[in-house]
Amino acid sequence: MGVRYFPIMKIGLFDSGIGGLTVLKKVIENFGNHEYFYLADNLNVPYGSKPISFLRENLKNILSFFQTMKVELLISACNTTDSIVKKTNFDTESYTFTYVSIIENAVKKIGRNDSVLLLATENTINLGAYKEALLNKKIAKIEEKACPLFVPLIEEGYWDGQMAESVLRFYLQDSKSKYQKVILGCTHYPILENQIRKYTNSSIVDPADGIVDFLKNEVNLDRLDGKIKVNYLVTGNIEKFKFLSKIFMKDVKYHPIFKKIQL
């Protein structure tokens, strides 16, 4: 891309709920005081098991919404919707913003000789965008595991404790030391990163790090000082989102603004 944006730019991010906060947090930590708009479509969470036809139409509404907001960058903070973009001929080129793919930037963190386990939603795995991207890199060993209970667990605030351990054990009990890298192919999953690392004993790939690398190296986005503000735009239960976002973002010094919206 090679474009340098300054001094401040409008950046949009979207996800089905709190998962995309794992991306937002790293973007804020690295780039500071830009103007952020985070759309949490928790009215429709989880995306991972919804019909693709519904998600396509919903995604059109989301992108049209950000077009009206006049954002300059739109970061896909959802692997399921990015899979839809990649595998269903979804148009992102006719908008005035630059669409940033989370999958494209995640696979850049994988080396050719790595053995890989992809943890993702059912839709992400069934659409096959990750597997295609990894095969294009000639990755020798790729295994995929759908973890449909992770997102509901995380959206209900069960980030640790007995219930979280039971679900993690159910999916990962046979994954110990079998893979060099584990891709967290849903932005909710880094909230369980420490537990996933314990069960797999593997190097964890958080796609948010690929997004940060892209913004640094391709967009040349500046880090700006000053008070950080994030506009949270929530389609569903706003009080629940407020509660969970405050827990996850508790170490971030910023000013959150919450607004209920309808797409």
C-alpha cells in the first residue's frame, strides 16, 4: 500500500461481540490517539454458526454503515466475516475505505516448515479461507478444529474457572505438543490464550499481531500521543457489552463512548 496517513485517521473495526477487542486493544497500544469506531454486532452473536446467506447481507449493512461514518481504514476483527469476503466473491473494493483482512495478515506469521493447528468457528473452517491461504504458503501440516462453544462461553464472561476449563479440555485434551503453532482463528479466542497455551504447549499466533504489523509496515500508520477515545456502537445488549469491555480493557487508558445502533 505504502500510503502514509497523518496526523489522525478514522479507523473502524467490527465483530460479532467482544472478540474484536483483542484487535482493538493491540491497535490502541501500538498507535495511540487515532479516532476509533468499534461496531459490536452482539444482536447476532455468534457468527460462527449462522447461515452464510444471512451473514453476507449483514456484512453489506456493516460496510455500508462504516461508509456513512467516513472511516479511512476498516479492520476486519472477525475471521468468519473475513472468510465470507475471501470465499464468496464479496466486494470490498467499491467503498472509499481500505478494507484490512485479518486472515491475510494472520498467515504471514506462519513459516513454511511450521506444523499448524487452526482453532476457529464452524463457518470459518467450512469456508476454507484459512486452509487455502496456508496451502498457498506450502505449509506441510495443517489441522483444523472447530470450537463452537468458545464464543458463547466468552460472551457470557466465563473466561476462567471450572466451566472454561471443562470446555477447553473437551476441545484440546488431545492437542498437547503436537503442533509448532496454533492459530487463534477467531478474535474471541485470545481471551483464552493462556489456557489454550497450557493445553497445547505450542506457540500461539494471535492474528491481531498480523494486523499491527500491516498497519506499521504497509500503511505506515503513525503513533499519536494524547487522550484516546473509542466510540463503541452496539446492536444488542449494550449493558452487557459495557460490563465485559470494561473488564477486558481495564488496563487501557482511554475514554469509551457507548451508543446503541441499528444497522
